[in-house]
Amino acid sequence: MSSRHVEIAGAGLAGLTAAAALGRRGWSVRVHERGSELREIGAGIYLWENAMRALEDVGAYDAVTASAERVQSPELRDHRHRLLQKEWLRSGRLYTVARRHLHQCLVDAAREAGAEIVTKSIVIGATPNGTLQTTGGEVKADLVIGADGYSSRVRDSLGLGKSTTDLGDGCGRHMIPRTADDPVGTTIEEWSGGRRVGVVPCSPEETYIFLCCPESDVEGRQQQPFNRETWIRTFPHLKSQLDRIPDNPEGRFATFHDVQSKGWHSGRAAIIGDAAHAMSPNLGQAACCGMMNAVALGQALDRYDIETALRVWEESERPVTDRVQRYSRLYGRMGTHWPRQLLDARSALVWALGRSKPVQTRINFAASYFPSLDTDDAENLVKG
């Protein structure tokens, strides 16, 4: 077993997956969480095949799926309530789950792998020589990982930040009590003008609702307190679900951003998850990619020295994530920024795209992708 040590900034989904992946590979792991408790902010989440394989790698699959919804039929409907696609983008296994349940399962997996998780530890930066800087002092490691989110201090201190782009739209995410009115084994996404609604069962007791719209849609953005009437006018047949969103819900409208980085590593420091590639959640792949990349990093470190592993990991996995980010941005433009006078044309286009398996696979290719950096397939990157 290796005696190498890693310090990880951030106890979110990507950071905890990295902690579990490296802990199971013999690393000594410490995770720093700035909050006073371990908790996940958000509502529900889609877990595609790539995320399910990452959960299997870190030993969290059974715990996560014990309280999740297996989705057999993701539906997409248009502004006339017409069913455009009943297998929209599905590739391999697809589960939906409450984010807090997923987070707790990853906390448990990281601790079972031997990771130490420290709360109230505020990270302010890192250096390429493997030093993590906190308000309490510096800690040295063989490797430092910044999984500290969209506004990553680790990324910025390493000079890896490139750009952050406001995408001009956003979403409110809400959890409601599940009733017999909600679908079973099916998710529903419906588009009307620039608004998008998702009805997503994600546990035996809860259904996840997402409400997306352009930033310019003032009434649509009023989700805390919740402007129920404006959404019911747009989606009257979803009144049962919209009525179950509280007047003052926990969820709030948040704008979507793309984060682009100059690189994913510097020396013996790396960034993963939103710190490296925050993206809109339109394809349900933002967290899935972060988890997948965390496992890929563990694979590379299994096979190579740290400097080589980080180079091979980035060269192999970054093009995949960059491509997901581009397609997610395009999906958002179609769903949120399409001209209102051409909505029927949008429906015809989506219907045609949905009938083409090659096109669907191209859009959601990441679901069927999984890294293999602990095999001979990665050797050409080393030689290159």
C-alpha cells in the first residue's frame, strides 16, 4: 500500500469522491470543509451511467441506490404539451436521487476508506509544491486537490483560472412531498417558450422540481418567495406539483455559469469538479463529470508518479468534460433562448433529433464513457 498523502479542499460531491477513491487506493486522505457541518446544498440530481460506475468504484453504489429512483423513461414535452421523446438522452443506467442522500453516502464512503474530514477549516489557497493554505496555517502533502467549487480559491491561487461566463439563464430547484400524481420510473421535462419545468421523482418520499428560465424573465425568477401563479399559467397541467412548492421554499433561483480553466493542475496540485469546469446542469452531467474525473485521477495515480499522473489525467479527461460543457451550453440555448415565434420549429427539430440514436449518443456521450487510466490504453499519452 502507498503511504502517499493528499489534502483535499472541499467536501462536496467531487471532493468526497476523490477522497474515497484515493483512500481505497491506499492514500492517507484529509478533507477540509469550510462549513461547521457536512451538508449538501441543492435538491435532486440525475446520475447517469458514468456516475453509477464512479459510485461502484468508491463503494457507494448500494447505499445510494437504496433510496433512489431507477428511471426507465425520461420524457421531453413541448409548449403544446406534446410528447417529443420518451427515451430522451437515456444511455445505460439512469437514477435520480436527493443530493443530500448522495452526499451522505459519499461522506460514509470516504470515511470507510480512511479519510479524515475536518470541518470549520477554511482554505485560502495552494501552491504547486503540494502545500494547502488555510486560515489556520499551511499543511504539506504529496498532492493537493482543490474541489472547492465555482469560486475556487485553490484554482485562483494557482493561476489556473481562465474565464467565468454568465450564461444568461438559471434555475430554481425544489423538493416536494411525493404523491400519486407524480410519475413512477419516469422523469418529465417540459419546455414552454423560454421556461423549462422538470418533474423528477428521486426517492420514495420526494419529488424534485426544477424551474428554469432566462434571467430576463422577472416573474419566472421569483422563486423565493415563490411566484406560483406565473408558473401555473405557463404549465397548468402541472398545478399539483407546483402547488406543493412552499410559499417560501428552501430552493432559490441561481444563475448558470461556465468556468473555464487554463489547466487542471500545476506541479503537485490539481482542481476537480466545479473548481475546474463548472457548467450548466442542462444535461445532468456537471456532478457526474466531477465524480468521474475524481475516479480517473485515482486510476492515473495508481499507475504513474504524481507529476506524470496529473498530466496524463488532464490530457485524457479534459477534452471529454470540455465537450460536455459545450453541449450543455447549446442545450440551454435551445431550451431557454429560442425565439418564441419559432417554437414549433424547435419542437420539430427536437423530435427529429430524438429519433436519431447517433445524435442522442453524441449529445450525451459522457453517460456511456468511463476512464481507463489504470490500463495500457493510457500509455500513448505518456509517450506523447
